[in-house]
Amino acid sequence: MIYNGLNNEEVLQSRALHGKNILTPAPRKPWWKLFLEKFKDPIIRLLMAAAIIALVAACFDPGSSYVEGLGILLAVLLATALAFANEYKASKEFDILNQADNEAAVKVIRNGQPAEIPKCDIVVGDTVLLEQGDEAPADGDLLEAIALSVNESTLNGESLPSRKTAEPVSTFATTYSPNVILRSATIAEGQGVMRVTAVGDATEIGKTAREATEMNSEETPLNKQLHRLSKIIGKTGFAIAAATFALLVARDAIAGTPFTPSYDTLARLLTYFMIAITLIVVAVPEGLAMSVTMSLAYSMRRMTRTNNLVRRMHACETMGATTVICTDKTGTLTQNHMRVQAAHFCVLHPARPYVTEEEKCLHPFIAMAIAANTTAHLDPENGATLGNPTEGALLYWLHKQGADYQKIRREATIIERAPFTTEKKYMATHIRSAGNKTFIFIKGAPEIILTKCTPASIPESTQTMLQNYQQRAMRTLAIAYSTPPDCPPGTLDEQLHGMTFLGFVAIADPVRPNVTNAIKDCLRAGIEIKIITGDTSATTIEIARQTGLWSTADEAARRHITGSDFAALSDDEARERAAEIKIMSRARPGDKLRLVKLLQQNHQIVAVTGDGTNDAPALNHANVGLAMGSGTSVAKNASDIILLNDSFNSIVNAVRWGRSLYRNIQRFVQFQLTINVLALLLAFIGPFIGVPLPLTVTQMLWVNIIMDTFAALALATEPPDSSLMKHPPRRASDFIITRPMATAILSQAAIFLALLLGLLARFNASGQAFTRYEQSVFFTVFVLLQFWNLFNARAAGVTASAFHNLKNSQPFIIIAALILFLQIIIVQWGGEAFRTTPLLLRDWITIIAGTALVLAIGEGLRWRKRHVHP
């Protein structure tokens, strides 16, 4: 047929009407907006409020210093800058990884002549020529199709290519119409001509991409917990501050101190107000924001080393809270490469049983029967196929057997070929071998090939074996041959009878290595796995069986559903079924997205994995979206984490790191709040017993900002351990401070308070002001109590010793040693800046040994839990 295509004027009109063939990229926020977004963190907001209060108080109180407020602002800026820098760097790495190519050449007919134009210049109405290996540049209707098969796995999730026809089709069993070609589909074999009907965002992939870029306002589990924690801290600080102010005023009233309008009364009330303000500032955990940020940043970088490119930092922790993983099948659980799973040949001995494993070796005639009767090509390095994937599986099997299919083809002369069609279900080739012998080789559906073979050449077990593989959702392909005495041109199809059966192969898209073990790890960790795919039910159930997700006890009626059946359910029915479903086959993007939203409504934390455009909306709306590194650009744009090695095992690593991250944050919260509760109690009790807190602003700055930052870094770098995957995920409603943590915080703060009040009482026995030496001793005792408690925090949540596996925690050892070293430097040489005086060696030994009882008691309690109450 002759096609004229569009002329230049029609091209301009079409482009003006329908636009260019470019997918609108997801809107990118400018860097300054990304930076300002970091100030939405609830802990950051709490710190900002504390900093403003401290700075305002310093303006009105000549005795106050701006250092405390400026120190808090410094902590805020460090935390926000670190969070911004990590995500910005990941964004740049993602851009490099995911460069789109809109300039790829496309063959079209314009002005009655064939031409090549960039993909972005395609317009509605263009006539596009499609050949093997091409990628469809837009959506269109087929005008002509010659033995055309199209790989639509990125759109429909099916492993096998779809057969296409130029004939109009009203009803069809496949996901998309057989006479339609969609953008991003690749031509597996054959050739065709299509007329473009949609370009850019109007294409099927464009619509899906638009759904995938919709803003998802779902708050992360960690942010919910931090928001709740910040509210509790803020309310507690203000409540204690208000109570302190009221109690101090009440004390004066009871003592009969007059409140007449005077300068003295105003000065006294201002003093009480400043004490209350100090309590608010002391209650705020200045190091918490830095701890969370450093923990997220460290996990983000470590996860990248394990092939998880994290695009959004909070996705690290959310993976640890995941309760359900909705995974695609093709390209995620499977390799998206068809491979021969079993081969059974008679090796030129008709009617004898198939050879045993011990006898198996590739006969040269079998290699010729396969190589000469295929048209696909193979990259032997990675097994990639140009052409029909089923033929690619045969060629890869030949390669693994040591045969050179290209050499075999060169030595054989093709006389005639009958290409495969859906009607015939076979392909035949008439060749002349290097020995000048002629053969006809045929391969195709066993039910067709067996009818063309002599019964004597077919082993008795053939039908049983074929049924066994077909029941396991494998594609079977039979092979036979004949030696015709004469075969006139154009009569090849008529010569296909009385042939000799050679054998058959079973082909499937194999499960990725380590997927089965990774799924077992997820199930052991209490995480549900659901397969959501566009592939057939039988194939999906077989893959689920191979990976251990499907057992004979599973009822297909409740555990499996098709996308169309799921779409027909009401919201209430679908919400109930969502919890039971293990497999959803023949699912479209809207079905995946609906399931994710329903699971989230059931209070599940949902992670979605996928590689195709059809996965993108669900990837975007999930709590965590995980795209395969080899996936489409639309899928990767919608994701939070990209699995660079396409391994499901990387998901298990992400869960392990996420759980470790949350536990490390909990450890720092316990460590930090112990300091804050202690400082709050000291500041609260001091005014009533007449003992001011003998810590200067610079000393408090060291404790609250610098030392806490070091402690945050030490705990953030703690690696995950195997026990993390032996427990179910935490509930989304669980508060970040558990009951054992609260008990530890309050009990440790109470013990430290008693020790420090006793020390203050001893220093204040004479009623005179504290000496520089006494201030130095108190400051050092205060810091070293927290130093040893840092080791207790390292073991929080476990019964193991604080020194367990310490050799694998070198950052912790280095940072702990640095804290002790800096404390010695500050005390010995801090001078006027820290208001300290050098201590004697005897003092240091006494303080270190005395405060080390904190760690000794913690070790004793953990030993008791391990041995007495395991």
C-alpha cells in the first residue's frame, strides 16, 4: 500500500492543535523552596520557637546572653542544610541516571517520501514505519502489520509479546487492543505501519505519568511521631515554666513579700519570668533535629552503597515501618527475559524415551534445527534479545550449551521460510545444510506440531510432560523435522506432514536470583507481600508458588482477583478484600492505585515496587515507591527509592536500614531527653532551694549543642543487626517513646538529679558562691554522667552489652573518645571562655570512676535480663 503521510502545512496545523510529542516533566521546585521546606519539620519549628524566646529574653535581661539563642539557630541551620544537601545531591544523581532522549530518530512518511525525524517532532496524523527493535514514539492505530509482535511489558506487565493486527477488533482478552500501538512499546518482531492518534501527555503513558506526578500529601510515620513528641515537649516546657512562675510568686505572697508597684517588684517579677523562660529553653532538645537529620543522611548514603538510590530522605525510615509490599511481577520478581526452563529431546532415536540427565548433551542436529529456524539475534554477554523473546530463549539456551548459532546459520542456506502467524501457530524453514542435504524444520505449539509428526516418533510420556509444564504456566514449544525429496517453491506449508518429532522445550520468565530468600525474610519480619501485575492469572500464581507466596492452602477465590473484578467491587467490599488479596492479575494502573489507597485507609504503611509505566501512579501514592533501575523514566520519576541492581533483595536491605534508623533515633531520643529532663529538674528545683545552676551559657552550649551533635552522630552510625528482621513492623500509631524508654529516661534523670543535688549541697554548705574549681568539677561530673549514659543508650532496646559488636562500630568508638578528649581540653584549657580551672589527675580519676557506675549499673541490668529473665 502507498502512503503519502502529512505535508508540511498539515504538520504545523496538527502541532498547533495537539502539541509536541513531549511528556511534561514533573514540576521541579527551585532549590530555595526545597531548602525552606526543611523548616516544616516539627522539631525544627520547636527549636525555632525556643531560639526566638531565648533571643527576645536576652534583649530584655542585661544578665542574659545571646549565645544560647544563637547556638540553637546554629543547630537548626546545620540540620536543615544537611538535609537539603543530601536530597539535592540525590536529585542530581537521579537526573544523571534518568536522562530522557526526545531526539531519537523515528522513520515516518511525509510529503509522500520516507524521512527520519526526532521523536519530539512526531504529530497526530503522522504515518510511522515500525521495524524490529523500534520503540513506538506515540500512540496510534495500525494500518499494516506483518507478523508483528510488540513487547508491552512496561504497560501491561506481561512477559510475552502481544500479537498485533491491522484489522479492527471490537472484543479482545488482552489488556490493550491488538490493532493499537502505544508509546514506549517495543517491536519484538515483524514490521508495521501506524497512524499516530495521540502524542505527548495525551498518550496512554502520558496520562499515567500525569497521575504519577500528582502531589502526595501523606505524612511520613516518623514525622507524625516527631510532631507528637514536639507538642508534648512544648506543652511540658510551657506548663512547667508557668507553674514555676506561679509558685515563685505564691512563695513570695506566703512569705509576706509585698507586691506594691515599685521598681523592686518589677525587677523581682522579671527575674521570675526569666527563670520561666530558661525552663522553656532547657526543655527543648536542641540536638534532636541534628540527630534525625544525620541518621537519615547516614542511612541514605549507606543504602546507596547497597544499590538503593534514595531520592527522598524520609523514605529511609518509612521503609522500616512498612507493613505491606505491593510488588509488580515482570521485571521485579522475574528477570523479564524468557529462558528455557527444561529441554527434552529424543536425539534422533524415534520412539525411544527422552534422554536422562546423565545422557544429555546438545546434538549438532538439534542445534541446527533451532538456529536455522529462528530469526532473532542474541547478545551473548548479557542475554539480551533483538527479536522474538521466545526465540531469544532458545538461542540463549544454545549459547549456554556451547553452540554458535550464527555459525550454524552461515553454513545453512535458506530455501524458503513460512513465518509464524497466530492462525498457524508454527514457523517452518526449508534449508540446505553444509553437507548439501535439505531439511525442513518446524517449531510451534505442541498441539499443532504433534499432528504433523508420525506417531512412532513421539515418546509415550510426551503429553503428560507437556501438561505438567503447561499447568505450571510455562510456554511449551515443540520441534520437528523432515527430509523432503522435493519441495517446489511456495509449497512449504503443504509439505509439513509425516515429520519426525525431535522434542520440546518449556520456556518461562524465571524468578530473579535471591527473590525467594528475600520474600522469606520479609514474611519473617511480619511484612505482607502482594503481587499486582497485568499478566495472566495462571502465570502470576505460578510465580507466587515458586517464590513461596502461594501454597495449596490458599483459596484462589479469596486470595486472587483480577483487575476487572476488583474494579467492579464497591469501596467497602474492595477495602475488605484488600486485606485478603495475595495476587491481583490483569491489573491496570487504576486498579493498583486503588488497592494502595485502600490499604492505607486500613492503616497500613505501603511500599510499592515496579519498573513499568503502569506502576507509576501506585509508586507515587505509596508511602514508599521503589522503582527498578532498568525501569521506565516515568516509574523512576514517581519513586522515592531506585533499586539500582533491580534486586528484590535490596528491598530487604532497605527495610533493615529503615528499622535500624528508627531504633537509632529512639536511642538518641532517650539519651537527649535524659539530659533535658535532668537540666529541667535542676533549673526548676534550684530557685526554691536557693541554689542556682552552676553551669555557664558556654558550658550549656557545649552540652546541648556540640556534645549532643557528637552523640547523635555516634548513635546514627550504628549498623543494623540481624535481630531487626525477626520482629513485626511497629504500628503506625506507636509513640516514638516506648514505656521502657520513658522509665529509663525518668529513672536515670532522677538518679543523676540526686547525685548532682548532693554535689551542689556539698559545695553550698558554706553558703558562699561557687569557686571556679567547684564549677569545673560540677561541669565535668554533669558531662561524664551523660558520656557513660551514651553507652547505655547504644544498648537501649536490646539486652546485649553496650560493648557488644563494638569492633564493628568504629565511628561510635572514635566519637565517644573525641567527646572525652574535648571535655578534658575544655576543662584544662578552657579558661575564661568556659569559666573552668584545670583539675588534678586525682580529680579526673575519681570523677571518671565514680560516674562510670552509671554504665556499670546498666550493664548489670542487661546481664540480669539476659540470664535471669531472658
